[in-house]
Amino acid sequence: MRAPGRRTRCLIPEQLSRPLLAQHRHHRSRTGDRPPPAKTSRERESIMTLKMEPAATKVDLSDRVFKQLIDGQLVDGASSQPVIDPAIGEAFAVAPVADESQADAACIAAARAFVDWQKTGMAERTQILHQLAQRIEERSTEIARIITLENGKPIAAAEGDVDAALTWLRHVAELRLDPEVLREDDESRIEIHRKPIGVVLAIIPWNFPFFQTIYKLAPALLAGNTIVIKPAPTTPLNAMLVAEMVQDLVPAGVVNVLGDGGDLGPYLSAHDAVDKVSFTGSTAAGRKVMASGADTIKRVVLELGGNDGAVVLDDADIPTVAQGIFEGAFWNSGQVCINIKRIFVHASQYDEFCDELARLANNAKIGPGLDPDNEFGPLQNARQLEVAKKALDIAARDGKIIAGGNLVDAPGYFVQLTVVRDIDDASALVAEETFAPVRSVLKYEDLDEVVERVNGTEFGLGNSVWGSDVERAAAVAQRLESGTVWVNTHCAVAPDVPFGGRKQSGLGVEFGMDGLLEFTGSCVIHIAK
């Protein structure tokens, strides 16, 4: 957001994105490290259009039947909806959609199944998770293709998503929740036992739908909970594949998967049978999830929005650092909560950095994800395209666009990677989270100033510091207010490292032992001797 999956170790850049970045570097080595001077906006738009010509073949899965999983049965929805391929802006499949009656049945089935599931041994749960991993591995090619079709990301990145899911799943399967002895003396023995919470509602976003489904499912089951999974309305098929693979691995009701037409979240998060909500999404939606669980005091883990800053120190090697920041800023076409969104560069290197980042953005190859030559795919849905259009308008108004700045003249939801310089912190493009491939480069003069500016936001998910003197960079990192601060990298998460946000970027953590404990409640056993 790792031990090796199929290819590599960490989420970004070492894990999910490395296959994509390897292609990017290979492409640059063929075309030369130093391309011709930057083109005009009109010339750049023409280049991007040409890169769209080897488009992926249109895929039609309208005859493929995808089903929900409710109380152990694969069932149709109360209704259905088309699933749009963002590379062409057209439907390629049909997904089931649950109504409140089906949602109620899923929650009640999960509550009923919890009575016995919580009593199963850790060895049995571990075996089930490993069996699921084996099934995912056997269907990895199919899963990656579905990810690309409904999400839009390049196929290499989709394969990275599957690798990451497998790595997380297998790591979690080996964790244990043994009792902890706090004290033992002549008078007493005091232990802490970790007990499952009950029914977990997992609300999945659309940017990493398969990976995030698995990394919520695995700890929930290992801890002894049952689960109801609600995927995003625009990327439901990944969850339906999980439903197929897990149906006969667990007792009826332990895992339930529902399709959502866009209005099911509030009903589920307020449901009396739901004991915990694990939510990944926007801060605005997270507030609603938190409020909806107030009546029943639901446990919540919220992984919310971010406006991550990157501080480039005055001793940084600009070509190297610009490459790393480019990868962290534009990964997944700028649609990641921990993308770098604000880039602060010392005045002495500002011009050099801007030129280098613009060069990388101008040479990015954008197109349909099923074409293996493409490095960046479309935005995931039409609504996000409108968000990007507004961001481009703000960029043109408030700053100087030095790369991109346009939509790509092709079917689908494509936007050029855009770099903006000479922009003020007060601009909405800087002050608010920009969930689009539009990134701002800001100038600073001294460290106290830049620390204050980086911290001057309601968000606190991640930040990074980049410089040649690692100890100095780490000292600056200590001053930044976020759940994670990276030094000379960004977006690098691992299954054994807790990840979460401060301020309005979230509540609680995911990953690692701390993340597993979020799916449990503590019970103190005090034995008097």
C-alpha cells in the first residue's frame, strides 16, 4: 500500500508497480535517456493520441455469469448492472446487485455462522487461507485480466496486484494469536486473550479491488470472524471471483459477497448484525461510516484520503530522486491514497527538478491496459474523469503546466500525466487531495518553512523525504505528521509493517500484527492463586 510474491517484495515501487516500472525503464532505454526538448501542449496531445493506436482488443464477457455469495450459495442479484471497461468507456460484463433484503440475509448468515466459526482452531483457519492462496495462484492469469478490464490498470500492474494478494494472504496465514502472560507471581496469573469480534463488513474501493479484498478477508478469517464483503460498484467482478474460490472452503455464511449499485454501503454499515467495519475510501465517506456505526458502537478501521508531501532536500541527486518521485506520484495513474501529491523542492534545485519530472511525464506511454507496452492506463470511471478535468482547469488557472495538461483524444477515460509548477499552497490543487494524474511542484527556502507547509493539512497518511545525507533526511522525517514517513522511497508497504493514517486520514491500522489485532477484542483473564 512484502515477502516475495510471483516476482518481488514491496507494494510500490518494489511490489505492485515494479513490473510496470521495469517496462517503463526498458522503454526509455530503447528511446534514449534524454529525449528531444519538451513539446508544446498541442504536440504532446498528438503524441499521446498516437500512443493509443495499438489499442487492446475489445473484450466481451456479457455471457459470463458472475454471482454473489450469500449463506454458502452462489446467487443472482436482485438486479444487475453493466461493468464498464474504462479503456473504451463501454460495458464488457454484467454484475449482480443486491437489494436490502439480500444484504440483510448476508449479515444474518454471517452472524449465525460466527457462533461455530469462532470455535474453529487456528490450524484449520490457516489451512483454509493456504488453500485459497493455491486457488488464486491457479487462476492468477484470469484474475489479472479481470482487474485490468474493470479497473483499467496495465496488465503488468494487475499481475502485481495478484502477487501482492498472495503474499499478504500467505503472510497472514502464518500469524498467531497466542495468549500473552502479563504477570505471574505468587498471588496471581494475568493473561490477555485475543477474541474475534463477530461480523466484519469489508468495504472495498475501486483502485486495488482484488488486493484489498484479500488483505481484509485474510486477517478477518484468521482471527475467527465472519465477513460480508462489499466491493465498489464500478469494480465488482474481483470480489465475485473470490466468492467462487472460497465458497466450498468455509462453512455457509462465514464469507458473504454482495454486489452494490451504489447505495448499499450505508445500509450495511448501520446493520445491527455488523460488529466491525473495515473501510478504505475517501475521508468524506469515512466520516459517514463512522457515524453510521455509532448506535451500536461498531469497531471501525478507516484507511482514508491522503495529501502526501515529498520533501526534496538541497543535497538530492535530482535525476535519481525525480525518477523515484515520478513513480510515487503517478503510480496507478494518480489514483492512490498514498500517491505523492505535493512535491516540495529547494529553490536551488527547483528548475532542474521541474524539468526532469516534466521529461518523465511527457515520455510516459498511456493506453489500454491489455496492451503490454503501455505504462499507464485510464482513470477508473467517468466520475473520476470529471474530477481530473476540474483539476486540469485549476492547474491552468493557478500554475504553469509544464507537462501534460490535456485529456487524451481516444475512447475511454484517459488523461495525460500532468506536472504543474509555480503554484501556491492555497490552490485547491495543493490544499485538497487530487485523485488524478495531476501533480504540483512547490518551491521552498528553508527546512522549518517546508516542515510547516507539509504539516499544514488535515491529512496525515504518508510523507517522504529525499536526500543524499540519509541521517539528515531521517531527522526531517521525524518532524512530519503522518502515519508513515519514508526516506528516499514512497508508497512502500509490507505485510508485516503496520499502515494507517493520522489526523483525518484514518483510524486504526492495517497490516502486520497490529493490523491483525484490529480484528480482535482483548479479554483479560485474571486468576487469583
